Amino acid sequence: MDPLLHPRHWPAWAAAGLLRASVALPQPARLSLGRALGRLAWRVADERRRVAEANLRLCLPELDGGARRILVRRHFEAAATGVLEAALAWWGDPRRLLALAEPEGLEHLERLHRQGRGALVLTAHFTTLEIAAHLLSLLHPGRAVYRPLRSPVFDRIMRAARARRVENGQVIERGDVRALLRALREGAAVWYAPDQDHGIHHGVFAPFFGVPAATVTATSRLARATGAAVVPYHPERTPEGRYRLLIEPPLEGFPGPDPAADAARINALIEGWVRRVPEQYLWTHRRFKTRPEGMPDPYARPAASGGRE
């Protein structure tokens, strides 16, 4: 018997069924439902809201409390919409999806493909991640680095969906460096997002919005080891519910002699993308959980006061 059919997984299967049913919605209704669900999540997800607010205090200190509160709420709306868009990526009709895509710069990937040169498609964790990656795969063959999900039900669904859409059905698990190197040496385009905090063991502290952030240096190492081009790419959801896929020319002079300078260059790129659509970036991730010695934890709860003198 399939272990995922155990009753403890039924709530996850029920949620997956509801998500699949949402695929039938027209795009305006999907956007409206996403905003409504996001406002609900904003009210009840106290810990996630607190993390997002802490990140924004660090990254966008020019915002006052009211503006920050509005941006966090808009982020939750964008994130909930992203969940509905993930269902569209997993089960939607590719022809209908392509009608929503607005690719710019696809010729950069096509040129590298003709040359037989690998492309490390450098991106970041935006709320449009799943739908945009799917659209890009419909427009250009490629492979993706995959991080297993905590829910085994949704992990199976996502893994199967990504395997269907990527080149040769090859999904590269995060940490499988050999598979990643092999794909790049074979001339594949590989989706890659290095903007999360994985500690400092294989990275450096590089500025992100002027704040020291633990940043992996693997981007430099992968490019140097394979000769692959590093192609910046970022998606944006438009107010009308379309998806701009902005593919920039390959980075020149990358990797450079200093991995720390390369990491700072990548963070600066991502920062520029975030400033374009700040509500669509994944602010609920603890981007600054690893801190330089002596710097306070920005996510620590304030000490409770109380008791009697």
C-alpha cells in the first residue's frame, strides 16, 4: 500500500484537491482569491508576519510603521496568489499558460544553447517562482535544482510536475553537486537561486540591502568549474495577472578573482529586482538568521517584562 494514502495524509490530499480545482478559475478570479487568502493569512500567521516585518526593518528602513505594515500585507497577498499559481503550473494547460507569458531576452539563452554552453540561470525566491519557472521551461529547455518539501504529499506532486516539464525529466536535488556540474558541462540551462541563508560554512557575509547576509559562493565555483555562463533572470507578476520573464545578458567578467566580490555583485542584482516588485519577494524567509559575531538576532522575540520589584 502506498504510505501516502495513510489517513494522516488525507488533509494534505484534500488541500491538493482544492488547489487542483482552482485551476479552472479565470485569471482575474484567481488573483482576487489569492488576495483574499493572503489577507486571511496575514491576520493569522503571526510568526511569518513577524519575520517579514523584521526583514523589512533591516532592508527598507526608510519605510515608516504604516508603510511597512501595508507592504507586509501585500506580500502575503502575493504569496497566497503564488500558491494558486503553483497549482496552475502543476496541472494547467500549457497553451493557456503561455498566453500569459511576456518573455524578454530569451535570445540570450537560445544563443548559449546553440553554442552548446551551459547556462546557470541565476534568479531569486519570488512568490511567482513556481509559475515563472514552469513558463520558462515551456519556452526554453532546462533543468531545475529541487529542494524537497516538508509535506510528503506536496513533495510528490511538485517533484512529478517538475520532472514532466524539465529537460529529459531530470530534477537535480539541492546538494547533488555532481549532477549540477554534469548538467552544466552538458550545455544545459539550470535554474538556480542562491539567495537564502544556508549558513556561513560554504559562503561569506556579503551586503544585501546594506546588511551583512550569509551568501553562498557556489555560484562562482560552479561557473569556474564548468565554464557555464551566469544568466540573470527574474520574474514579475503584472497587475493584470501576466508574467514578465526578464532574462538579462550573461554576466561579464564572472567569476572574478574574489568570491566575496562575486557574492556582493549577485546580492546587488537581486536587490535591484526586489526594489522593482518588493511585495513579490519572499520576505518570510529568515534571510539574516546567520549573523556576524556580535550582531544581534533580528528575529529574536523581545524579552517579556513582568514580575514585581
